[in-house]
Amino acid sequence: MSSPVVTPPPESEQFRLTPAVQAIIALNLLVMLAQTAVGYPDMRSWLGFDTTGFPGHWWSPVTYMFVHAGLTPLLVNAYALYLFGPRVERQWGSGGAFGNSNPDAPRTVSWGSTSRRFAGFYLLCGLGGVACQLLFFRSGTLIGASAAVFGVMTAYAMQWPDDEVMFLFVFPVRARSLMVGLLVFNVVMGVAGADGGAGAAAGTNLAYFAHLGGVFAAYVYMRMVSTSPNIDQVRQRVANLPEADEPPRAIPRNPPRRERADEVDDVVAKSKATIAKRIVAASPSPRRAEPRADELDRLLDKISEHGIDSLTSDERSALEEMSKRFRGRES
């Protein structure tokens, strides 16, 4: 694994160790000291993952990622975890989900749910390395933290793909481009190792397919986290729901009968006013028009109160006669 150098954005914190990252690095160093005291072959056979010793060594799918073939692989993995891990751990401290409004804001992270979540994510990526190693190699011992570290790097590249990374301390590369390059490199080396046989692949102590398993596990986890709402989004949705004791009221399609009666009254009143004006204007003798106007008012009032069906045949005839006279005068 190469040793990239990350150039953090100006507004972010410098890569100060967070609790989970610090604990993981410390545990790797303690296991390396134990390897020096007890002996590497014994520690590898006891803590490394080997399909021939499983499920007897049931702890090996987890402990394998804390055993290293030497000091150089340990330092490379620890350095990469130091560069990429703290910012990922801090991100989970802002509410438990990625995609927050200000992911680079400084945060103080203490050991709690945030660190436990990061540690669980780290172990999940390591288990992804075990699963992928089982698919391609049926023999050999799997050791090293590279699969878990590759998972952390994948989470970083998915969240901050345009951050600049100094590859081999010389070449500036974006985090996303770095991960794509490392992915292609591991595929090529993994296929070459598989063609050379399981023994050749195990002899290099570099489980390239295990690295791919860590990348895949991190990618699936990050996609699931990005599509699931966090607790703040759920609270906001619940707050926007209507109260249970105040259900929304339906809007009636038709107006009430009282409103219809009011509209009829208005129409009748306007008609009466219009006809009265026409009678006054057309009548040469006010005295002769008054009885007709009174009769017309009576008939219109009766229609208003009881409907047009309440008129007798004589009243209908009188109404039609007066209507004809008004039309004749207008013409």
C-alpha cells in the first residue's frame, strides 16, 4: 500500500486523532510488540485468518486485521488511517449521517456512539476483506489491516472526492482518482497472484482481493447511509404532519341550500327593481300604472316565497299579459 499525503481544505480541522482512530492504531502497535516478544509465526497462526483453522479459531475474522507481516506494513496502514480516519469519524459526530450542511465544521469527538459507529464500520470493512478472500483463495493465512483501511479511504473519497492527495509525497491527486487507481492496481495484482497460485499469493502477504472486499463493503455501507434519512430529517417530517385531533376539513363541492336561497332572493330583488324602473319610465299615467305595479310585485313576491308553481292559472295569465305589454312598450 502506498503512502499518500492528504492536503485538508482550509476550513477543516487538521488531522487530529479521534478516539476510535487512536484506539485502533494503539491496538495495532500493541499487537506488533506482542509479535516481537512472542514471535511472529505464533501470533500469525493464532490471530491470522485461515480457512483450515476456522471455525475453531472463531475470533480470527476480527483479529487478523491487527496482525502485520512486519513494521513497514503496520506503519503504512497506521499512517493512512491517521490521514483519512479522523475526518470520517468526526463526520458521524454531526448527527450520525453523511451529507450534512457543513461537514467540515470543527467538532469535538469523545468516545461514545460516534466512535463506536466508526469502529463498527472499520470492522465491517475488515470482514468484507475476509469474505472476498474466501471467494478467491481457499488456502493461506490472511493478515493485515489493509482491507479495513481501504474501506476508510473509500468512505473518505466518496464524501470528499475532490480533496487533494499527495501521492508518494510528490504527485497531487484527487481522493477519488487515487481510490480508482488503487482499485485498478489491486485488481491487476490480485488476478496476477491468482494465476500464480494460492501459495504465491500468500507468500507476498499482500491479499489484494481482501483489499477489494474492504472497498466493496465500504461502498455498500456508504450508499445505504446516504439514502436513509437521519434523525433530524425524520423529526422535521413528523413535525409537518397535521395534528390527530384536528383532521383536515373537506371543501364542499356544492354551496349550502341557504346560500342558494340568498342568491335567488338577490336575483328576484334585482328583477323587481329593473321592472319597476321600466314601468315608471314607460307609463304615461302614474295612477293607471300603480295597480299593475302592485299586482306585479305581489306575483313576484309569491314566486320568491313559494316558487313559480304556486301561481294559479289566472295569475300566470296576468303575469304573461303584463310581460307582453312591457315588451311591446320597449320595442
